[in-house]
Amino acid sequence: MFKRKGVILSLLFLLLLSTALVGCSGGSKEGNESSNEGGNSKEETPTAEVQNELVFGRGGDSVTLDPITTTEGETFKVTKNIFDTLLNYGDQDTTLQPGLATEWTPSEDGLQYTLKLREGVKFHDGTDFNAEAVVANFERWMNGDAEQFPYYTMFGGFKGDEGHVIKEVKAVDELTVQFTLNRPQAPFLKNLAMSPFAIASPAAIEKYGDDLSKNPVGTGPFKFVEWKENDRIVLEKNPDYWMEGYPKLEKVIFRSIPENSARLNALLAGEIDLMDGVNPSDLDQIKGNPDLQTFERPSMNIGYLGFTVTREPFDNKLVRQALNHAIDKEGIIAAFYGGLAEPAKNPLPPALEGYNDEIDPYPYDLKKAKELLAEAGYPDGFEMELWAMPVPRPYMPDGMKVAEVLQSSFAEIGVKAEIKSVDWGTYLEQAAKGDFDAFMLGWTGDNGDPDNFIYTLLDKDAIGSNNYSRYSNDELHDILIEAQTITDQAERNALYKKAQEIIHEDAPWAPLVHSTPLLAGKKNITNFLPHPTGSDHLTKVEFK
């Protein structure tokens, strides 16, 4: 027993000695190689695991995940990555690029468009994308109404309406779809690339019906996983995406964090990787942090105070003009935008063709405002409700504080404004129904065409959808339809300039600002290119 134990101890001693000698030999070899300039060690240095999950912090939750059923930007941030559209825009502009369609050919008279579709694409549920799927989506939309599908009014109404642009959508063969129009529409192709007109699985439409809003099925780079309302929406990589080698990320999580400052704190704490809605006052702090970077979204927006022109006293043009004169836009920009905005005088951003720079803005003039109120029959002012946005938006970083400034300014001319608010989904719904006296809203352009601002937001065709002021002017309508119908851009621009003159005079809004929105994220995020439409493709985003 003891003898066996001694043998074992001897063997262990020899083994340890041998190991030590080998270790010394290895160390000598590594030392020689490292001292030899240009030498390579045979041992590999472990590399840190690259992050493949992105958490995007934003100011509000989506109201639906069926993009055709809303006009709301927080929805499109998510659905842009679940669904594809027939055409895409450029990485940071609105030039037309291939999407689910690889080629598009218009007829000479502008009444027909033939699109060749991408081969081998499947929806997330495994069904085929083809021309019949395109037809099914358009048939669904055109047989609805403005309450169901508000953005479809971009095509002049619905089936049976006098102004409806689309006469027929036909599957020529499996991978060819043809649109025939009742009248030419100059921005037709740009409209097809807009986020609301993403193509959903017809099988999913049939299976879920109205519940498609919580069960989205597209062909996009990411697949829907779960939605915890007012908290998070989780997407995962679509391994069968038609763009080879993409997406780079395995998972994307959209987190709802209403306060801009709270969102920044979450970024600093590493709880999120990317955020929008940066307060201009926080810009220096972010730029001074070596672990963070900032992003500027190309500006294509308008923030405004809208008046519901069907409600007294806002049915009186003089009242609306008076309130325009009572707003200190420069003061608002200095207080809340940190100089990253310019005063607005038109509904159209200056960067777009057709912008009318000859129009003189309503100057901040309280005396003139009082004179107009007296002329309108309200020498002592009146009482009103002022509805403040409950969520930060790129064009309105702090709706409640801006509302307080407006309230104070209106009090100077005898107008007592009671500030009110409600949750975002209800806010949009009630505003669309004309339930508010005056309301704060804004718009980020969808396609870079002036039609997408003036016709979409202020034409009578859009009452009940995006025309929250319920403003109707027949002369304006005729001009906007003519501008849609002709293709010469110079002629179109002249018409849009005339349209802005009419709107300026009628004053259904008080245009406030055009902002340059800021985002911030971790330093190692690459290939994130904020889009001027506010809907960002995350397909190519990755971490260094």
C-alpha cells in the first residue's frame, strides 16, 4: 500500500517537472519570435465577440404594425424593416431605386406603368411573392375608405370615387404587374415607394384580417417576434432575405422611452444602442463622450399649429391670421431647438422643388394680431382649447413646453388657451375627426415631392386622413390636381407656388419650424444612414 503510493508520487513529480520544462521551452520560443521584427506567433489572440443585436430607443410606441392603416411615423420606423415596397428610395434621398420591383416602364401618355418583379422572394410565412400578391394588396386598399387606409388618399380616393387615380392593377404574368391609371399622376412611382404601400402576405391578410396590425408578415429583412405595447417591439433576422449577405444584425429591438432625457440616460447606461429625439441642449454632452456619436437626419419636415377651420371661431380667416401674428417663432427656436431649425412660412420645406420663397411670413406683431381680432368681431379675445402633442417628434421635441409658450403669447392678445393632451393614438384619431380647436402636429415628407406636403396635408381629398384642419378650397384643389397630372417639373413648380399663396392667405395653419433632427448612438455603430423620410432601413447596420 505505502510502496504503491510512493511510486505514484514519483510519477507525479516527473510529470510536473516535464511540464515545467516544456513551459520554459515554449516561453523562450515566444520570446525569440516577438523580438524578431515582423515575426508571427502561432498562437491566436482571442477576439471580442461582435455585437449583433441593436436596441433602438424612440419617443413613442407604434399605433399599428399594418402600415397602410396609419399615417404615424413611429409605425413606419418598424414596418420599414418588416415589409418591402415595390420601389425604394436612395440611402439618404428620395431617388427611385429597385425594391420588390427590379424594373419599371411608364407609357408615353403616363397612363400605364409596367413593373418587373424580383424572382424567388418569399414572405415570412413561406408563401411566394408574385404579381398576384401585389394585386391582392392594392385590391384590399382601393376597396376600403379613408378611415381604414388613410394614406391611400394619395391616389385620389378609393374605387368608385371621381378622383381615384388607379383604374386597374393586373397580373400580366407571375413576375409582371401592370398599373393602368384614370389620369396621369406625376409622383405615382414615388408614391409606390412610400412606407404605407408595403406589400403584405395575402395569406396573412386572409388569416388575420384586422389583426394583421399585430401579426405583420412581409418580405423584409427582419421578421416580427413580439410586441409589448408601450415597451418594446422585437424583430429577428430574416435568414432568407433576397438581398444576399443581409441583414447584418441578428435582432432589432425598438424600445419606447417617451422623455428625450430619459432616452439619453438609457444610452449612457448602455441600455440602448441608438436613439432619436436628441435635445439640442444635450448635443455638447454627447459630442464630448468618446463612446458616442451623433447623426443628423436630412431635413424634410414641417412642425405646425393647425386650426380646425370647421369650428368657431377658427372658421374665420381673420382669427387664424391674428394667431399667426401672435407667435414668436424665433423665440421658440432659440428656446427648444438650439438653432437646429428655421422659421417656417409655408407648408413646404425650402429644400423641395416648388417652394415659394417670395411669400412674406406673418411677422410677430401683437398689435396687428389685436387689430385682426377686433376686425373679426373678437376685440376682447376668446377662449379656446390648445392640444399639445404627448410625444416628442423630430419637428417638435417638446410639445408641452412649446404649447406653454403659445399659451402665453395668445394671452397677450386676449385669447385664453387651455392646454390639453391625450395619448398619441387617441390624439391622432380625434384630430382627424376635427374634435380639436387647435392642435400641434407636423409632417416628415414621404417621397420628396411637393405633392406629398400640399395635397396630402391640405387638399379636400385628404379630409379625414392627413388634412387634420379639415380645410377645403376648390381653387387650391384644381391647382393641385393639375400639378399631379402634368409631368413638366417647371410647370408643376409654378402651380405649387400659386398653391402656397392661397394657403398663406387662408392660414389654416400657423407654420412653425423646419427642423434638423438629431440622433445619437454608440461609437461602434456603422452603416446607419438616417433617411429624410424618418423611416430608416436597418438592413446594412452593424457594429464594428
